[in-house]
Amino acid sequence: VLALAGPTWSRIEQPLYARRAAQVVAISLSQRMLSHDVAPSRIALARYKAHDLLAANRDGLNALIGYAGEAFVVAPLTSDTHSLSTLLDAMAPDTMPVDGENAAAAIARGVALIRGAKTRGGSLVLITDTADASARQAARKALAEGVRVSVLGVGTPQGGPVSLPTGGFLHDANGNLQLAGRNDAALSALAQAGGGRYVPATADE
């Protein structure tokens, strides 16, 4: 019966995600991103830069994460950059249920996406204006798992008032006007912990 069935064994080439560069772009959607200290606004500049990052890796796999007080996967790793561009344009602070700057959660979600795609490591780019110690710890853990964390800083060191959609400006817990300056020292330390690079965003390429 086996002889009549004529069983054969052969290698069949299968497309594997592991052969394609995996990149996760995580964008801060905190209210601080509504500041207009850069034109036209921080969030608009962040979207422009994210489009450039997706285009630069058009032959690889890309994913989008939005985060504020929590982190959410906007799109898992995919080769469909057109769909990602559409989703990217809809990302805004008013879509976040909780305000904040939980970059650590964004890094953890990005690492999980890359791990789930069975790739041999990858890169994660945070687009934000600040980060804390928990984010640096998450970046060190990501690097240990083969994911390099880089940072693109938006805004200016001096900062600017944050216009709220409901009117008025953002204030801190003490009632003082919050200028939300870009924290270059914290962002550089985050990139260093993640084995990546820190670059302040500019209006050009």
C-alpha cells in the first residue's frame, strides 16, 4: 500500500517573517502632544515622521502602537503599509481613555509583537517628548530580547502651552500652566538603555 501511494519527502520553500525586518513605531498620544511649540503641532509632526519610518521599511514588517496612560496596538506587524498609513492619520490624543506617558507599556507591547512574529529581533522607535525610569528598564529588557529601542524626540526643550480640545490650556497638579518641554536627557538615556539612537525631530528629513 505504501509503495502504491508513492510517498515523497521534499523541502518546500515557505515565506517566513524571520527574513523580513520588523519595525514597531510607538507614538505618544498624551495631551502633551497637543503643544504647538513646533509647527503645525507635535502630534502632526509625529505622524509625518512615522510615515517616513514606515516608508523606509516598506519591504519589511511594520506595526503601530499608540500610548498615553496605557498602550494599545493600533496595527500588528504587517507588510501592508497603505493600511498602516490610514490608521496612522487617525491617531490622536483624544482617542486615549487615560492620559499619561506610559512608554514602558508601549515598549513591552512592541517586544511582544516582534516575538510573536517569530523574527530574530527587530527595532522599536518611540516618538515622544519624555520618558521615565520604568521606560529605561523596559528598554534594557527589550535589548536583552533582541529588540533595539530608538527614540525620536518631538517638541522643543523650552516647550509650549498645551491647547486642550475642550478649550483652555493644560495645567499641572498645582494649577500651574504646563509648558511640556522636551526632555532630551531622559530620551537620550532611554535610547542608550535600548541600544538604539536618540534624534530630535526636525522639520526636514
